[in-house]
Amino acid sequence: MSVEGRDFFSGGLLVYLNGVRLPAVSANVSVQVDSPASASVQIPANPIMYGVGDEDLLDLAIFYLDSYAFSQPTWCLLFEGRVTGQGYSNTPDNESMYLTAESNMNALSDLYINFVGKGKGSITSSKSYPNQITIKGKSSKNFLSESLSGRPLARPFDLVDNIYTSVFGSRSSKLESRLSTSASKSVAESVSAKQKLLNSKFEKKAKTLLGPEEKFTGNYGAALQDKIVELQREWLATNLGDSSTSNVEAEILRQLKEETKAASLKGSSTVVSGFFARYYRRIRSRNHWACSPYIEGIPNSDNPIKAHVGGGVFPVFRASKTKRYAKSMAKSSGAQYGPGGSALSLVKNIFGLYFYRMTEVLAPPAYTSDSYGLPKDKFNSKGTKEDYASWSSKLTSEGSHLTIASYLTHPSAPFSVPPMCNAIFPSMRTSMNINNSYGSKPTRLYYDKKSPYGRLDFSVNSSSYATDSSRVTFPSVLAGAAQKAAGKATEEIDLLVFPEEYYRGPRPVPGQVHPTHMDIKKYAGASRFGTEDKGDPAIKIPSVEGMTPEEAIIALESVDKANSKGISSYGLYYLLARKDFLSRKYGSVSGDISMLFNPYLLCGFPAAVLGGEKSGMHFYGEVASINHSLSVQGHSTSVQLGTVRDMSSVIQGIVADGGKLDSYPQEPVEELRDLLQVYEHANEYYTQVLKKDFIGTQSAEEVMDKLRYDAVSEDINGLNQSIELCSKEIDDLDESADDFSKVVQELTDRLEQYQNTRSILQAELAKLPSEASTLSRESIGFPAAFDFKSFLGWRNTGSSSSSKPDYIVLDDDDFSSRTRSGLDTSRTGTIGYSTKKLVPLPEVARYYKSTANAMKLVSRPVCTLEQYIDFYSTVDLDQAISSYEGRGRGCRLGQKYDTVSGAAYYDVIRQYIGGPGIQPGTTIAGKAANLKKRLASIAKSSDISESSVQTLYNKIESEGSQVMELSGIGPAGSKVFSVLGSGDTMTTNQLPDSRKNWQKLLLDYLTIIEGTAPLESEG
């Protein structure tokens, strides 16, 4: 039951509604793969809150208290969205209200875009569908081009850009192009430039009025200056638009503000005076999107979309057969197609065609992005809260912008290396259940040469033993063995996969090669990332365990022949069939995990679930859904997993594939395989995506090298001390002792081992950057990717009960990396797969046993409350020339401190102008005149009494002669933002931010519940 006056922040929960703190009792936040997030918030019941936000879109933000990612407890953003409904609950013991909310990503589902090929190029609203934008002179295929220009798309993210191009009338990465001239300068520079222009005009006009200097009697210079001052006064009197304007410079500044605001409307064919442009700007919609580095552009590069060195041209865009399916989807856009025709559905459907996703990131990071939406630098790299104008100007001049990366575009790659934030250790969870459905698993999958999308080119010249040359099958069917078993050499026999189909029965799945992969041979070996080339994928069966060498060779014979001249189309289709088959097989295995509150998890990405010492059961899976529950009693998280497989079988598959990758099954597309299935490359990818605010412009490799320099230097210092102590022990030995020779030999051997290890480390140190890092591994939580070799080993079955597990060594590279640092070579075991149990390595036991250590390891930077306020204070289309008031801008009012952690928070963090105002294009007096006319008409045709008519007339007369004050919360507290005279026309730019002054109501509610007066010091 809610208690008035209770401190609702001791539970680590902070909720803001339209920028005003809510005394929330609890909150739930959930997200599912391929779907926007949603939330609900429970609050104490009070009549004044009934219907709050109805007929409006109120902004809701939920923060939690982070104790792991930062050195001090810090409020961090968990969810941001808009209120969609309200509920009231009453029981004998309690009454409460709750608010429901959805992600702001759904703002794109409200919008519909219709392409009309006929007519001149223009973007207009639709009379039949007010929630639709009609783009004339553009066909649907233009949506599949860069900035609707007809130029080929470079990356999937361009489709998201095209939505904002349709709404704002320009490419979103250059959304402020019409303002670039003024925004790239400081306010002083802009004012100075315009003042010089005005002074030139005044001087020219003054000279005209005074006449030629040679005919002037008296001091011409003084007279000229007096005339210029007189003209300035006249200009001010004519142009006065603000009662506070007292000089030319102030008036110029006021005009620049208005010109900058008008620039967003002027010169664009887009109907930006409607709802969508204004709303998208208020919520800073475009600045919440981020794209995948390396796949969609090289971060911190002069030319991010330079395809031949990596990045911009996403490989599957080259599949020509896919384009016609994408065009068909684009044609099915528009309000006439229902919810499936919305802008969000359109992009999601096309993304799905390319095996791509847009994923909502709960607890999103914040950083500086470049104009392409790629991570560029730390959040505060260009400014601080002390000077938002300068910060905004620097960002604009460099083509950068601040980003809260709530929505990430990325490949659908469930078999990639997991991010470290998705590693779940036993110390973090309370329960785990894995459900394995046998009946739904296929026994084989095959692709025929004949396909609805075209004919497949298998490029196999010999018949081989693996089924026949007209079909790719996985697993391969041993036709030769079946013929021998049948006692005849005929094709009309049962071809079964051994052993499963002999005992369970065949359950084949006829597959279809996706049109995206019809041209897979053309882009199979692009290798655009500038990383180590892993070569063509090895085509091998998943496991040789339980099969004779003869059976394995027969199964691979046809593929080996096809690979004699490089990897064949047959081999690539074999990889596709294997991935498709295993996706269906593993898709029959699911899991659910209950755990302590973990905000760092990423939905739609792989996860690693680690078991304990006894079980040896460890799993990979894909995070299908996440649910966070937060309350004053405590927080918790539950996770649903899909595509679950045990780690042992994954390692087995890696070894069967040659041991060069760190995941299984391998991706057929080399670009995805080399980036996301090689640990070092995946670590760089996740570092850029998730930890940019920690590393800035550096790469993960650079940071890791610096961290390694610190660690190696520390190890060398320790060895120097050990060498010194060991040498002293040898010098201090008593030569007369009976065991002198034995002890000397032992100490000498130990000293030699120390010296050899030091030599190895000194050689490694010489190759590392000489500048030691100022970062610590603990503060940045590296690495960003999960490496199973660093956390698991093979159980050592030696006689000693204290025997440590063997390291996992899959190839010679693993062996070298284990031995070059002087580690225990006796634990390297044998190279390859082992049938021993997987157990935790003692070196990392702290993560298995300690929740704090595990959470610190998996933590990542999250947008803080301070960054959230800075984001909304800086990201604005007015850029440097702005009043910084209203329009959802950030502010800090009513600072308070959490009683437990001491973390600072505020009563109000955003500014809104309360409404509703009046219909744009009308005046107060005009509205009154219209009402009088309608009243007169009603009075003639109805039985309404004369006194009632007079009462209404007097009320209309009174309101029509009054001024209208638009007020709300400003940067320093309650504020009247503007005053509209009875004859002043309301423009779209002057419209308030909300239908009502909700912030005033919310502050009253906060006062009632907590028994205090928020913002009392601010008035």
C-alpha cells in the first residue's frame, strides 16, 4: 500500500512523466526480439491523476540506480517511450493507478508513406489519410535508394534515413543543412555578420539622405553617424518584436531565432507543419538510431562508406533477385494496407528480407555519432553542460550529433560470438530451465536445383556418393552404404541418414534458398573489413565423433572435389543448408532464466549461460525476450532464450570446421563470418557498439593493447621481485647443510623459470604501445565479447584432486597464445575437441561465485541521467541559435540526493510549454467573431433563452478581448513562454508542446503524495 511521504527512491527506481518526477511504486519493462519495448508503472492513486495524458502523447522515462558500470552509484536510463493508457485498481487492502507505455520506435508505426509516380516531385499530406505522407514523382523503388534519389542503397540503415527524409524533406544525416550556415558559427559571429550587413544598409541610406559630402556644410562625419543612429531607432521601432529588445544586436538575435525556426519550413516540399515533423523533433527520434559499425560503415573513418575497404555496401544488397521482392514490399506501403503498410512495418519487412534487424536496446548507451549514424566519440567529447550553444555548434560543424542508441540496426546472426553483457554466470541467476522438444526437430534439409526464385548452380561435375548432383542435402546421405545394404546398385532405394533416420524415421524439410542468397557466389569472398582473412569456409560434417574415417570421407567426397578450384556454389549452398537445418534443430530448444536485476542484457543477440562446477552444462542461445521488474522491495530480471545448444557441441562443431572460428555453425557470408564469428573481431564490433563512451575514438585493439601493457608491466615487476628474493635465498643457503645441493638445484630451477618468463614478457612488452593506459580493466569492463576459452576448461582426470582443468586449445594459435605468456604448459592438454566435462577455470572462479564480480564484468556504459538531460538540451534543430526553452529541452530543477546511495536526481528534467493554444492560422479575436456568428445563428433557430444567449455572448466577448499566456516549466522554473494578443495569429511554430499544462498538474500530484513542495526554491 502506498504511503504518503515515503521516499520512493531507496529501491533504485526513478520515473519521469513529461519531465516531472513521479512517486512510482513499481515498474515493469519488457522487450521481445523484432518488437519495440513496452513498460508499465504503478503509482499511488489520486483523483487528479485520472485521465492524465489522455488525447496527448506524454513522454515517460524510467531510470535505475547503476552500481556496477560506474565508479559511483549513478542513475541510468532503462526505458524511454510514450504513455498509451492508464488503469485504476482497488482492493480491500490497496488502491493504485498504473500507466502503460510503449517505445518511441512506435512513432514510425503511426506514419504511412504512399509513393505516387505521377506528378512533380513533392511531399504532401493526404486528405483521405491524415496519418499518411504522399510522395509524388517518386515510385516505390525510390524508397530503395539513397535519400530517395535513385542512387543504389549502400546499407540497410539508409532505409531508416529515408523515413526521416520523407518527413523532414532532407536526408536525416544532413537534417540541419538549411541551418548549417548559421549553426556552424557561434551566436556572436552570426549576430556580427548580420549587424555589419545592416550597418552597411544604414550607412548607404544615410549618405543618400545627406547628399554628396562635397556639398555638405558642417561636420559630415558626425552628421553621418547621427543619421545612422536615427535610422537604427526607426528600424527598431518598426521591427520591435520583443518587449525586452533594447538595441540592434538584441533585435538581430531575436530575428535570427525566428529565421532559423522558419528555415525548417521554408524551402522544403515536405509538409512539416503537420504532426509528424513536430513530434519527431520533440522526441529527437532520429537521434535515437544507431547502425552497426563495419557492416554499415567504418567508424572514425574519413570515408565510412568506402566499400572496397569495408563497411558501407552490405553484401546481400548485391543479390539482384532480392530487389524485386523488396520493390514489391515497398509498393505495399500506405494507410490503405492497414498496420502492415506503416513506415515501421515497411522497413522491418525489408530488413527481414536481408536477414537484418532493428533491435530496441534497453539501458541504451549514449555517445557522439557521425552523420552516417556510426559511433564516433565519447558523449562529452565536444562540450559540457556549461555551454550548450558551443557544444551544439561544434557538433554541427563536424557533421556529428549526440545519440542515445535506443534502436540498433544489425544482422540477424544467432550463431555469432555473444557480447559479454549477455554472459550469465551462476552467481547472477536464481533458476534456469532448458526445454528440448524432440518431436519438432527435422532429420534433414535439402535444396533442389529447381527453386521458385531461379535455378541453383551446384557446379558439381561428378555424381559422388552424397545423394545426387541435383540436390544439396544436410546432413549428407550416404548413398553408397545404402546401396550395399540393399544388395543392389540402383537409385530406387531408401536413402537414410544414419543413425537417426534408421531409428527415429525420416523427417525431411524441403528448404528454399532465400532469394538474398541466390547470388551468394558473387559476394562470398568480399572480405571488406581489413581484418585477418580466414579464407574460404571449410565444408565439413558437424562431427566425426561416432563415425569411422571411411564414413566421414565418403560424406565429404563430393564437396572436396567441388572445392578443388576454390569454394563452389555447391559448397556455399551446403553451408546454407547446414545453417538452415541447425537453426530449425536448435530452434526446438528453448530456455528461461530468472535472475537478479541485470539491465545490460541485449535482446536479439546471442547469450552464453554458464553452469557450475558439478553439472558441466553450459549453453549458447539467443535472447528472445527480456523482462525487468523494479520496485521498492527489489529488482529482478527474467530472460527467454531461443536457438539453445550446449557449448560442448558447439566446440565440437568448431573443431570439425577447422578450429579457426569461435562459433558454430559458420556463416556462409564471409563478411559476417569474419566479423562476428572471430572473437577478436567480434570484440571490436561490440566495443564500438556498446562502449564508445568509454573508449572514444580508439579501437578495442588499441585499448586492449594499453591495458595489456599495464598488466605485463605489473607482471614483470612482480617477477623482478621474485627473482631478487630467489637469488637472495640462494646466497643465504648454508653450504654445510645435508640437503644443500638439492635445495640449490630447486631454487636454481625456479630462478631460471622466473627469468625465462620475464624474457617472454619483456619481448611481448616491446611490441605493445609504450604509453600506459589511464583506463583500468575494472572501470571499462573489457572485453566486450565472450570468449569461452577464457572461462571454461576440460576437467582434468589426473590422480590429484587438486588438478586444475586443462585449457581449451583448438589449434596451434590457441597453443601459442597460452604458452607465450609463460602459462602452465602442462594444462594445454591435447589440441582439438575433448570428450571431458567442461568446467570453470579456477582463474575466473570469482565470476561464478560472486554476483558483484560477475555484474562488474558484464556491465557496459549506459546513458546516465545527466547525459539524458544534456542530450535534450543540445539536440535541437535550432542548434546554436536557440532560446533553449520548452520543446522538451533538458533542465535541472529541484535537485535532491538519494538517501542511501547519495546519487543526485531532480524533480524536473525537461521543459514543456503547456497548451492547448488555439488553431494555427487563427486569432483569439477571429475565434471570438466566429463563435458570435454561430451563436447568433443558433439563437434565431432554437428555443434557447435570451438570457442564456447573452451570458454566452458576454463570455465570448470577454475571452476574445483577452491575451493568451502559454506557460510551463522553463530552465529556471515556472515561466510564461509567450503572450498571444487578441489580434495575433497563432503559427505552427508557436504551438505548445502539450495539450495541457501537465507539468503543473504533476507537480501538484508530487506535492500531495510526498508531502513536500517540489521546486519551492525556484518559485
